[in-house]
Amino acid sequence: MPFPAVAGQSPVVSTEFIATRPPTAQCHAGTIVETPTGLVAAWFGGKQERDPSVGIWVSRQLSGRWTNPREIANGKQPDGSRLPAWNPVLFQVTAGRLMLFYKLGPDPQHWWGMWMTSDDDGATWSAPRRLAHGILGPIKNKPIELPNGDILSPSSTELGGWRVHVERSTDHGQTWTASSDISSSGIDAIQPSLLRKQDGSIEAIGRTRQGHLFWSQSLDGGRQWSPLRLLDVANPNSGIDAVALADGRYLLVYNPASPGPQWWDGRGTLAVAISIDGLHWQRVLTLEDKPGQEYSYPAVIQGRDGRIHVLYTWQRTRMRHVVIDPALLRAAVLPTGKPGKSSGSSSNLEPLSGLNQTAK
């Protein structure tokens, strides 16, 4: 079970909704970034997921307050028809412009990648552009920038099966090349999150149909990856996000339950876990816990002041922003000094039997 970080002190600094009066009936798949002038958040919103009314909405935090959300992109086609928009991802290039990636298409099996840029921290945006053929962009979670300036984008495909790959840019995000699919070892995986470790290696972690999160490692800057394996972290086939902290630890935001018969089962609990090695995770904080509801698809970053920012879907009707003080999150080290394991999950790291579920 989760434990308090420090007696009498909550690591949660603040909790708020981006908009008290949401502009759309439903919203989902948030993303958050820190720019030189403040936070920017985005998500998709409309009548409901997959509906042609769904577009990409953005809000900026100015002087501590979130601006009224506004739609900056949608799926309107030249013939006047519309397609739904999906999964925006914000990314701030070091000493460069703010980028927004998203997807258009009837479903995740047949969508394609789009992108926009901003030179004024999200106040105004360029016209949408389609990414090159075969490039989808980051599917759910933020890219990472390597010391040499290369940008790695965590991506995946769902047509004909779930597969994970990585896309690379060597020119600050102007052009991209896609890697081969990472060897799956029979694991159905999508939506990776990337962690750059202090030793220079890179880890990928994300959702699967096998009831646990997957893990893979690259020792050469993201060019080659180890076959996927299952971590000792239960997850109900729901999106996650992770971040490498400045203090050397790693932080994960996820739904910690085992999968149920419906795709939304297990999304009523949203939790935070800490790791010291990127492999073994210990649950340290519960953000939401209400069975039958949905709190899902988190995005997480660490700000320049050291605080953690989490944005997630709140009951499909609002986007919730939580600020966490990592200094008040207890380190994931057991009394023996060994890395902690996730609370309440199996120790079996072999692939489990697949679940016939569809990404939502």
C-alpha cells in the first residue's frame, strides 16, 4: 500500500482543473510542457472520442492562472468533411521553438501524424502540416532530447498488431527517421515513454495487453533496443507517462490495477511510483481512487523549479493539473537497500496470456 512520504506533509502542492467550465462535452489525452514563459497544456476534446467534432485544445498558464481553452487544430478536410483528432504531444526544443504533434484519422489503426510550431510559447501557432510518410510522431508521450541535440520520439503502431518503435530527428525536429519495430517477444505494446538515464542508456516503458507494463533498453542512443520484457508493475492496458528526475530517481504515473473484462476497468485509481533503477518501481502516492470512474492518460514533467507537473483525464469531462514536491516523495529503497517492487503486483516477468482489448 502507498505510504506517506513525510509524516504530516503531503507531497501534493496543488490540484486544479484547467477549465472550470469545459468547452467540450468530453476531453482526453492531455500533454503538458514548460516554456520560457510558463506552462502550456493541450488535449483533444469534442462530443466524444472518435467523433469528427474532436479537435486539439490548448491552454496557457499565465501569472498562475490558466487561460480559457481554445481549439487550435481539427480534422476539417478540403472537401468540408471532418475527421477526429487524437493524442496531442507538446515538446519544447532546447533553445528552439515549441512543437505540437497530434494525429488525424478515423481510428488509431489508420491515423497519420500532424505537427504545428509556435515561436511565442503557445500564444500563436503555425498552420498544421502533415508529417512525412511513415512518420507518426510521438504517439502519446513526450520526446527526449539527447546531449548531442538529437530528438527521440516514442512511437507505436496498431494496424495489424501492437508494435513499438522510435523516431529520430537530427535537425531540431524538422525531419525524422523511424527505427524498426522493437522486438516484441510476443508482447502487444504501444505508447512508450522514454527515460534517459545518468549512465547514458535509454529506457522505454509503456502499456501492453498482457496486464503489466513493458520495458526495453538502448545502450547506443536509441538506435538499437533490447527485446521487450514485462515489468513487475500491474496495469490495466492504460496509458502511462514517466520522467527522469533531477535527483537521479525516476517517476511513473500510471493506473496500478490489473485489467478487468472492460477496457475502462482499473482506471479508477491513478498513482505515482518511484524507482532508483528504472526497472523496479514502488508506489508512493495515490492521486485518485474511485472504482467505476476514469482517471487516466497522465502526462508528467519536472519544472525548472524542481516541482512535478501531472496532467490527466478526470472522468473524461475535465483535465486536472496536479503539482507535486518530489522532495516529499519517499525514495524507493527497502530497508535492505534493494530496489523496491511495485505494491501488489506479480513477481513473474514472463509474458502473460494476451487480452483481446482495443486501445482507448
